Amino acid sequence: MALADEGLDRAAVLGELEQLSRRDVAWREGRAFSLAYSAGPDVLALAEEAYARFSGANALNTDAFPSLRTMQADVVDTVAGWLHAPPGAAGFMTSGGTESILLAVLGARERARAERGVTAPSMVLPASAHAAFEKAAHYFGVRSVRVPVREDWRADVDAVADAVDDDTVLVVASAPQYPQGVVDPVAPIAALAAERGISCHVDACMGGVTLPYLERLGERLDPWDFRVEGVTSMSVDLHKYGYTAKGASVLLHRSRELRRFHTFVTDNWLGGVYGSSGLQGTKSGGSIAAAWAVMRHLGDAGYLALTRTARAATLALAEAVPAIDGLVLRARPDTTLVAIGAADPTGLDVFAVADELWRHGWYVDKQGPPASLHCTVNAVHDGRIDEFVAVLERAVAVVRAAASEGGAGAYGTIE
Ligand SMILES: *Cc1c(COP(=O)(O)O)cnc(C)c1O
């Protein structure tokens, strides 16, 4: 873009933004089953207002911005309550699930070096654990040892146990894992890690808000959080089911001592002592203030109601999918994620179904293996599942009639 010689006025610029967003998925209207979340226009407006007010404030130094220190501590504390963290647990807000996971891996590597002298670090993770762990492996020189999942897509505890060795710095469980939406058996995985002094991260980026409220709504769940002794760290994304603005996740460690392994301090330059809580230097106050404001506004009752709504929409979709000729459910959803496959993969290309949905303005993830559609159902989909199911059914029929093949798609892109 060549800069205009004279800048445009505010109205013109906002008009251009409006124009640019025309082809974006209409997520506020519930057309996205991926990437974006909404608890309705009032909550969005509050998040935006809080974000705007603090967008220029910088949590790199909370001495200068004590407001952000307070808000961050409040948000972390609320999440600690959801996760049944013990007294003394310590964490930070980060920019998202990826940063939380990067820091958890870094912290585990540093801990193993300090406590066990590990110099060729590796981590053991089910095939289903999020791609962000691969990014951490790549960035921090930790070898990724993936082990297969069971038939029901949950982590295979025996396979994890067999893969752990003296170089293992971290084992991972997910609550739930992203691809098929099922919760791993956290307790036995954490136990085998604890036995050898290895860190255990539970990735609750998706489930960290939903699962506590599902328990309150009477769902029976195996223990998945800090109530499990060997769990050393957990990640929870507030920009997902916390329904706040993008750029908000929490990484929580069981203790302040464990948190110390991921923080960074240097004075080896001409600018004095420089410490930072995570990967970022400058850390926007916007996402912190938005998270704090939305939590204050929704309260416990708000999150309980939103969870009930999202769960009901999830179960409605999960029930409708197998009734559509040609589609199967990959697993009964443990939370709010629905993975859909073709009953006969040679007879139906589900990626072509996704393309057909997108032609009609509905966005779902393409994932695999095995080739599947992935729907992240949230409160915005309340009252919209019937319409989506009808569109999905038509899309399947169109693809079958034309025997079309879908284009490759991705959950994340690099352009
Ligand atoms: C979303 C997600 C992540 C990554 O989080 P980002 O906020 O996209 O960086 C990691 N793990 C799970 C299970 C997720 O759902």
C-alpha cells in the first residue's frame, strides 16, 4: 500500500475498513464454526470498549500501569478457581493459547535441565495434541515424540508410558483435544509424569472455561485439572469460551517456583534490568482490560448460562449429523467441539462439503487425518443449529450429485 499523500479522514478510513470486512465470515451472526466466538452484541461491545480504553497501555511494566497488574491478577485468580488450583499457584495472561503452550514447553525444558540435568530434551504427546506444541518443539529445540491415540481418540496411556524416557521433559494431555473434542485421561498421564519428576501440561485452551461449568450442570467428568496431583501447568484461552477479545489466554503453574522456569530477566545490554512475563515485550493492556471487563460483566451466572447454551447447541448438532445421509460423527463431544466425517470416504469428499458451505457463507474447519469437518460450537449458535443443519444437508447432497472434490484447507495459514 502506498501511503496517501494526505491522510484520509476518520469516516473515510472506517468506511474502507467496512468495505474490507465484507468478504469476512459473518461470525457475529453465527456463521463461523471456527476461529471466532460471541456471547452476543452487548458482551462484544463491552469487550471492545474496554479494549479501546486500554489499547495503548502496556503491561510490560505494571509499576507504571498498576491497573493492569490488578486486572491481570484478578483474571488469573478467576481462572485458578475454575481449575481448582492450589493456593500458591501462579500464572500470567498471555496473547493466546500458542504463547501459553510455548511458555509451558520452555518452562518444562528449563526445569528438567535444572533439576535432572537433561540436555537433549524431548516431550511425549498424543497425536491429537495441538499444533502449537510442534511450534514449541521447533522454537525451543525440544524433540516432539508423538504417540498414537486410542480408537476413541483419547490419549493411549500405555503408549505415553512406553515413550517416556530419561530425556522427557514434558508429557501432555488435553481437555479436550481439538480435533475430535474428547478429554484425555489426565490422571494416569499426570501420575506417570509425577513418578519421574517430569512436568505435565494439561492443554485446556478449549475446555478450561466450559468444563468447570459442565461439572456444575451435572455432567460426570473424570478429573482433568489441578485436582490431579501430577499436573504442573495448564492453559486456558479466554478469547475462546471466555468470550472476550482476541489476545487473551492464561498460563497457570502449580507453584511460583514452577513459573520461574519460564520467565526471563536480563541486564546484559545498556538499558538496565529487563524482565518479561512471556514471549512478548510490550504487552497490550487492551486484551487484559477486555478479559477483566467481560468476566466482571458475565459473572458466574453468565458463564453458567453460556455454557448451558453452547452445550445444548453442541448436542443438537451432534444428534443431527448422523441423521444426514453420508455423514458420521467422529466422537460424542465431551464439551462443545464436533468432528464430522464421511460414512464412506470414497463416496463423499467432506472438504468439498466445506467448500460448498463457504459458498453459502458458513465456515467450518477442514482437518485430518482422517479428513473431517470440525465445528467449534459456542453461545452464538444458540437458535442457529437447525438452519446450519439444513444447509449442511443440502451441501452434502450437492457434493454427492456432482461428485466434487474439495480444495485443501487449513486451520491456520501463512499468507
Ligand atoms: C486454540 C487452541 C490452542 C492454540 O491457541 P491460539 O489461541 O490459537 O494460539 C491450543 N490448544 C487447543 C486445544 C486449542 O483449542
